Amino acid sequence: MGTRSLFAATVLAMGMSFATCGGASAGNPFDSGPIADFMNIFKEQAIPRETVAWKGAEKPGTIVVSTSQRRLYYVLGGGQAVRYGVGVGRQGFSWSGQKSVTMKKEWPAWRPPAQMLARRPDLPRFMAGGQDNPLGARAMYLGSSLYRIHGSNEPETMGAAVSSGCIRMTNKDVVDLYDRVKVGTKVIVRN
């Protein structure tokens, strides 16, 4: 057994015992067992959610997205903000400007827009909400645009420029943000 295989087996074995100590959290739709819980720690800790100092002039409750940093900030006030790692629009699909949250949906259905279907005819025309849906656990719709801040079934894309312009978050982070945000919340996207 090579060094990498031995390391992977050790991590998996430790993860199984570590993850079963507290058991899966009750009622969390993203848990599918102790091993998944343990492995998700690595995926989500690459860009941990944290409260940070905020020097901007935005009012509390404002969302500020820095596409260059691949971060979303939810302004708390008192010189603080919650910082989340996000995935953003890939080259040719990034944007900047100001929008507002016009609608919120839990486990949203997905209908790829015509432009996306033209690029990717292999995509389904409709996908019901659920863990396999690319919009993830929650979506916040931005103005009358096709852009959303939404969860993702691809947590490994956080910190990358891979979307068609939407702001992607891990499902756990998007649920946290969704619970803080109201319809009408100002969203500022900067490069």
C-alpha cells in the first residue's frame, strides 16, 4: 500500500470514528451519514464562513459580493460582516452592479434559460428541487434578471469562477444567508 493510499485509509477510518461520536445532526437534509458529515468538513472548511471586520459604508442587511475575492459579505453593522466563500461567473459571464432580492425560494425548481440550453443541449428542461438540483437548498432571485444567489450541488466549486453569472454558495451557507435576508435586500456585486 502506497503512502497516499495509507493516508487516505487512515483519514477515512479516523473520520468514521470521529463522525460517529456525535452522530449526524438531526433534521439536517444535507447529512447522509457519518462519513458524508466527515468528508463535508474538508469541502466546506476550504472557505469557512466567519464574522470579519467591515469598513464599508453599506447599511446593515446589505449583501456585497466581491467577484475577484470570490467572497460574499452580509453586513451586520457595528463594523462587522459575515463572510462566505462563493463561486462566481466564469469569464464572459461575470457582472457587476446593484440589484435587490425580489423573491426567495426553498428547494427551488430549475429551468435552464434558453441561452444556457443553446450552449448545453444535454441539460434537462426542468429539474424539481432537491439535492441533485444545481440551485441547491435555497435561492434568492435578483431583480428581474436571471441571476440568483443560490446553493449548489457542487460544493467543490466554491472559490472558483465557473457559473453562468449566478453566485453559488454551499447549501449550509446559503441556508444561513437565506434566514438573514429579506425580500428587498440590496445586493451590490463588485469585480
